[in-house]
Amino acid sequence: MTTADASANRSFTAKGLATRERILRSAADVLLADGLTTFNLDKVRQAASVSGSQLNHYFDDRQDLIRAVVKRQIEIVLQFHRQPKLGGLDTFEDWEQWANLNVRYLRKVGYRGTATYHALAGQLAKSDDATRQTFADGYWRWVNLLEDSFARMKSRGLLVNSADPRQLALVVVGLHQGAGLLAFSYRQEWPLADVTRFVVNYVRMFAKDPDERAPRPARKSRPRRRPHHADHDAAPRFTAKGMATRARIIEGAAELIFEHGVNGTSLDDVRRAVGVSGSQISHYFTDKQDLTCQVIAARTDFVVAFHTQEALGHLDTLESLRAWADLCWTQAGENYLRGGCVYGSLTGELLEADDAVLDDLADGYERWLQVFEDGLTAMRQRGELTDDADPRHLAVALVAAHQGGTLLTHVTGSVEPFRAAVNAALDYVASFAVKTRKRASKTKRSS
């Protein structure tokens, strides 16, 4: 089924179901194109070529329609995972095929204009509690589907006894959603290819057959971004007092956007919250998009500063990486539950923005990835990671785990997705650690 809710379909004829489906597709398109703030039933009516009475026949109100769109999309996600080409997702071969089909599907739908679950969650999860709960219900259905798959693998003797089907399912869903944020920001497929390779390799770590545990190599073709050098440095144009006012506006806007979302924050909201005039807003920023880009730049600086704080060193040891995970939750866990990651939630809302905004977001991710990549490269150069460890691949795994984990933790109100995703990424990095040889240890003790 591709309709939103099986129980809602019993009272409709085949023709009625087709009309309802057309309305849902049109509503999804309008949501992506115009955002939540300007979304209304009249726009949907025109896009779907139906009357107002038809809309009222199928949906109670605007929020009922929005939630039906969300339910429809999770059905599409579940259908993808149930397709015959994937078998029962209960063999390693099935999971390899899953990784391949995910990339093929991305090539088919592209990076804009498709109501993917992560794009809808980014735009709508902060709209109201009922809508967020609808997303949460969808995520748990997805987790439960995959948990059953891993339970079958375990019962058939393909996974070791210590494998936890629920934790594996949380890792798959969380990392899949994190990969979507990166791939749609870059508008390139390599983040999804890297992350699905990580996911399948991680599942292989629990194989009972030692031959199945060997990680398959990540794809090497990951083009580096060439920063587009957006002008976020306004120092030459403003006095010190002006720069302070400008920074205060950006900080206020960032907080409002985190609480209410980009679509739920207007320039008037910022003006009132910060206590400045409309002319001051216009003096420092061309329009709302300009202010939003400045918020992206500020959030990027915040993320980089967090990852380069003294307590974490250079993120070039397994201990420092685990300290990073602990510090993320200690310092930001409440925010993750309340609104997600300050950067990831911003990204999720802007995936349908124009190229200039997406370039800013991708540049931010590039700086974040580089911090991890530098640390992992140092570990490999010191001989602490094996020669086949790919620092870029491992960096993508860490960032995607954080982004997907925080998204699901916010939507579901549970710490479980964040911890499962991030711990999986850390264990994956650790799987490339060079094992200390007993012979070397004995030599050291005898000396």
C-alpha cells in the first residue's frame, strides 16, 4: 500500500483511494516547495485538482492532512525494505543488496522535490507534538521491521549470541537518516554510499562465521568540496559596536530557529526577541535568507569549536573519541531531546533551499568532517589504525551517526537512538585498531 493509513481506506472506493493518494502526493509536493508556514489546503486543492468538499471528505483539517502525508511516507520506506529484491533482509547478501539499492534509489529521486522521510522530519518535526509523535511512530515501525530481520538472522545462526537485534535496527535507521542529511546537503551520493557501507560492515562485525566479519572496502571516489567562499565576514563594513549588534542578532535568530524552526521564525520575531528595529535588521542583513546563512556560519563555528576544545585534544585516540561521545551527551543531551542537533536540525529544515544555502551547509559539514579526518589520519600514521582504515570513511561514519542519532532522539524523545548510532560508529573505528601483539608485550615485560 502507498496510502497513509489502512484503517482510513476501508470506507473509500478504488476511485476514492486514487483521489486520496493524489491529494497526498500533491500535499507532499506543496510542503517541500513552500514549507510549513505557508502550507494551506487551498494550495493542495489546486495542486491536486480537487474541490474543497473533496478535501474535507478525506481529511478533517490541515494537521490531519499533514500527518497523513507522514504516514504515507513511512509506508513507502517500509515497502522499500520489504521489496522482493531484498529477500527478508536476513542474510548478509540481502544487506549488501540493501546498500546498493539505497544508492540506486537516491539516483532515481534526486536531491530535491521528493518527500523523503528525513526531509519531512526536518521540516515538520518541530511543528507540533502530535506531528512529531506521528514521525516517532513511523520510526519505531521501521525499527521494529528491522529488529525482526536481525532476530531471524540470529535464530538462523548467522549472528553471534551477543548481537542485539534492536540495537542493530536502531543503528540502521539512525545512520540511514544521518546519511540523508549529508547526501542532500552535498547533493552527491557518496555520503549515502559511505554510510551504507559502514552499516553493513558494522552488521558483519556480529557474524558468527569469521569469514563474514571482514569489512568490505569503502568506495574511494569522494570528491572534495571546493568552498564557495561566501562572504560571512562583515568586519570591513561595520564598526565594533555594529559588529556586536550584528552578532547579537545572529545569536538571537539562531536560538529562535532552534526552538521554532526556520519556517516558524520571521524577521519580526527576531527583531522583537533581540530588541532591535526593523531598520537595524535591514542594515545588517539583506533578507531572511542572508540572516539564515549567517546563522549557518555561526553554528558551523560552534560545532568546530566544540570538537576542538581542550578536553578532547585532537580527537586522535580512541579514548578521545569516546570522550567526545560522552561530552556530546553531557553538554548537549537536553538540547538533543528538545530540538535535535543545533546544526543537524537547521540542515533538515533547509534541504529544499537554493544552492547557495546548501553550499553553506555542505561547507559546514566539510569542516566538521575534516576535524575527525585529521585525528584519524594521525592515528593511522602512528600505526594505531590498520593500513586499510580510511580516515575519510570513518569520519563520515562518525558525523552521520551523530546527525541521525540526534534526529531520532529528538523525534522519539528517547536517548536510545543517539547512543546506539554513536556507539556503533565508535566500535567501527575501534575495529580498525591495530591489535597489540603478544610477542611484543612479552618482549617489553622481559626488558
